[in-house]
Amino acid sequence: MHRYPDVKLEVEFNDRLIDVVAEGYDVVIRVGEIKDSNLVARKFTSSRGVVVASPDYLKRKGYPKQAEDLVQHDCIAYSLLATPNQWSFYKDGVHTNVTVDPRAMCNSSIIEVAMVVKGIGITRLPLFTCEKEVASGDLKIILEDYDQMKFDVYAVYPHRQYLTAKVRAFVDFVVDAFN
């Protein structure tokens, strides 16, 4: 906003999958695989996945020592995934699928983080969504010896041929901010 004082910005936070063209968006930020090949997607960062819990929760319920222990814990699942109760883990090249019985499910990583900070349960999500809480000690990363999914983050827009100056400037700004 400081760099481009004439630009007006409307920001909408929403975890649902948006139809960029039909809904008239100039740019959306997407986390994960891009499936619509008619869109231009410019990757600007990646984040590793983490499993987190609050110190209070861990004090009350104990630390899971292996991925399979999660079935004995209160888990919070991200409801917009195809199989929100199936959590995949890799350790030493071995893949493990754990079926959790979520105590809560929600469609917002912001709500997931808030619930975990309050000690309601354990969740897994991209590190960038909870970096501040991990740095402050409000959340602890657990099961660190397991490899988690990597989350790529993209700026997605309808087409390159008729790219407006405002969209080009925004996308370039976002890419520069993360490099």
C-alpha cells in the first residue's frame, strides 16, 4: 500500500476453493497442488508441515511418541481435505497412514491454531500458519522425527496474456517479499 498509494485493495480470507474466473478475482493465494490448468500459478514459497500441540495439552494428555499414538489423542482436522481424518507420515522412507477420530474439524487454519493454543487438541498444518505461536512457545512441534507434507504456496491468476499492471505489480511484490 505504501509502494503503490493509488492502488485499492480488497482482501478476503477464505479457505474454500475459489473459482478465480467465475467469481471475478484478480489474484488468489493457494496452498497446495494447483489442479486448474487454465490458470497461471506462480510459486512464491513453500512451508513444511508440522504437528503441533500446546504445552498445556501435552502436560495433561502426554506426548505422542510415534504417529500411531495420535489415535489416543484429541485431534483437530482440516475439513476441506478429501480425507481429513487420514494423516500421512514418513519416517526413514516408510509411509504410515494414521486414521484419527477428530474431536473437532474446521475449515480454517486460523481457527485450528486458536483451538490448539487453547489446549483443545493436536493438529497438523503448514508451519507458516503457526510460526508465531511456535516461536512464542504457545505451541510445540511434536513428532519431529517424521517427515511431513511440504506445502507450496502460489499466486494464481486467470491468464498471462492480458495481465493488468496491478496484478503484475501485486504478484511481483508477493514473490519478492518471500525471497
